[in-house]
Amino acid sequence: MADTQRILPDFTNPPVVEVALSLQFDPIKNLRTPQIGLLWNEFKKDFPQTEEHPPLEPVFERFGVAPKPGRPNVQLQILEAPPIPRCWFLNSAETELIQVQPDRFIHNWRKRQGDEDYPRYETLRKTLQMELERFQSFVDRENLGTLSPNQCEVTYVNHIMLPEGNHHGHLNRILAPVSLQSTDTFLSETEEAKVALRYVITNEAGSPIGRLHVVAEPAFRIRDGQPMYVLTLTARGGPSGSSIEDALQFMDIGREWVVRGFAAVTTIEMHRTWGRKT
Amino acid sequence: MSTAIAERPTLERLTDADWRPSATTTIMSWTAALSAQIRPHRALRYPFAGGEIIVTIPDSSPPWVVPTIERLGGLLALEQGWDSYGSPCIDPRYVGAAVRLILDAMQDDTPVPSVVPTSRGGVQLEWHTRGIDLEVEFVSPYRLRVFWQDQRTGQVSETEVIQDLRPLTMALATLSHPR
């Protein structure tokens, strides 16, 4: 296990509301809807509720493929009937969620309302590891195929309420790389801004192994209509090998990039608001 | 100029229900922009048991596009036992992955590859030209084994590729423009 105890930026009151750890793997061909139903038995005690959702498309961080100017667009559709759903296993409090489809296993945790503590990464990692081992045992026992991870994702969702007197045109108060400065005075104040940034994650040899995506989306909180930003940081990339431990090691790297990346892209002003400790 | 309700992404997170995106967009929908239109020349359709692969090709495509896609799509017509050794039908996910790969990685002047079905129901692309042997086997729809041999220099390599396609694109570039 990588050293997850390295000192990372820490906040007394961070705006994180949800953390998701996702493992994408080569499709397990025989993991179809009935088998996912059987898998639910493994988790039913802690996750008694189920829902079905459309499957997520596979996502890869590719390197070495440059856009080709002038290359015609080609649309490719693979229509399969019926598609296998993405099944949700929810806990009773609806604060934790397992999502399963033939090429994904995801665990989400959300902060409870009014609860300032969110599960620490080390706890989430340990839980995910146990669940993945249970999932792998199930796949082996039922002869469904092989679990071969190909991409891992670490996602932190932050709900950032705008400081008093600010609106969606003041993204520069939240994100340091955003200036919102115009070249001249023609434009009046920015009404709204949304931003997507991405950074290459490299290994010790300097080779690319993934990307950190930072997306700031203007939004309104449902319960009171307050303006806010949803700031989502996702670190995605390929594990160094095909074992669960290899996948978890990438999660450790991804988590570090998300946490350090969050501190790097947000402003000192917001750090004060959230009570930065380290 | 249009005003549209911003679409929510596929529900993926627990907190997605706690907020709604800012409700308006102020740019013309990309589907209404002439410069964003794909004006199809033809749609290539390859049915398989339980589905279909559709590849829409615009008017101008590099010369290898249609013949290579035709060969790949043709693999879906192979019946179980196509090699008289009981091999399974070709998995359409491999065919789709191969189509995506060639469109992403091949250059306009890359020679047309040989398309080879494998006994495990997979797909392999091969180039044997100009003293270079390049074989790309789809171990899974997202996992490639790339074998490269340059008979001029004696250089041989074999590597598994998932996300870093540089070994493959460099090999294809050499194939297109041998030194």
C-alpha cells in the first residue's frame, strides 16, 4: 500500500459532500442482470434498497492519440438489446451506494446533512477493498470471468456556497486560475462562469498515467435556491497491474492529486473560509 | 440564439439530487451549427445476434477507412465453428473496439491492415509491409497486445497497451513513413 499518511492539505470545514471510488474493468461477459441480482445478496444486509439506471459508458484517459485536423467525424453505435442496467445498492440512510454494471464497481459516500465529519479516505479505501474482494470472490465462484481493472477513478464533489454578496460571475473568488479579466472595458461584469480544467498525472519516471479533471459548474441548491458552485475533482487513470491492490494503489495516487489539486486551484480566501490547517 | 434547459448528466452520484444546474444556456445548440454537422455519405450497418453496429462515414475519408471497416464488420457474419474447430462467433465488442482504434490511431496514409479473426472470438489487425511486421491483438475490448518487428534493424518488441497508445501510434507512423 502506498504511503497514504503523507501530509496533505487539510481543512476544518471542507466543502466536500461526496466521495466516489470507481473501478472500471474489462467487461465481465457473464455478469448479466440475474447475476447482479445474485451479487446483491452479498451486500443486501447493509444495502437493502435497489435502483436501476442506464449504464455508464467506459471512459479511458488516452495518451498518444492526437486530434487529427481534417479527419472526418465517424459515428459508431453498438446497439445491444436489452442493455444491462447499472444497479444501485443503497444503504437505509441513503448515504452510501454501491453501483455495479458488467464493467464497473463504484462506491459512493455522501455527507449527512449537518454532519461536519465525512469518512476519511483511509476508511473508504478499506471498505472498498473488502467489497472488491467480495465481488471478486463472487465472480470466481460463479465462473463469470476475470476481474481485470483497466481504469480507476477518485471523485470528490464539493458544494461551495458563494460568499455573501457574490453571484455566479464571481468564480474568480473561488478558483485561483480564473481571472475573469477582460482585455478592455467593453464587457460589463461577468454574469456567470463555468470552467473545466485538466492536468496530466505522471509517475515517478515522468510518464503519463492519468489525468486530474477539475470542473466548476454554477448551480442552485434545491432546498433553498441558494446559488452555489459544484466543484468536482476527478482523478482517473490506469493501474500499474491487474490486481485489486494495483487498483487501490492508483486510488491512493488519485486521492493525493485530488486533495492537492483542490488546494492548488482554490483561492487563499476560500482556504480561510474552510479553515485550512495544513 | 436559443435558451435551453441545461440537461442533467446521467445520475451517477448521491448528491446529484441536491442541486440543479443554472437553468439557461446562451449559445446556439451545436446541433443547429452548420460547422458541427456531420453530413453522412453513408451508414455502414453490421447486424449481429441481439444488436447492430452502425458506422456513419462522411463524404471524404482516408482510403483505408471503408475497406477496413467493411472487413471488420464482415467478421460479425462468421457463424460459430467458422474455422471448423468450434470457435465462437466474433464478439461485436471487439469489432467495435477495433473500429474505434483504427479511427483514433491510424494516419491518413497508413496502409490497409489485414483483419484476422481469432479462435477466441476476438480480432487481430496485422501489417506486414516494407520490412515491418505489426500485429495488434485485442485481448479484451480495451486491452491490446502490440507486437512489432522491424526486419531492417532486427528490433522486436511486444507490449500490452491500455491507455497509453504511444507505442502503437509510433509504430503506425513508422509504417506510414519508413525511414
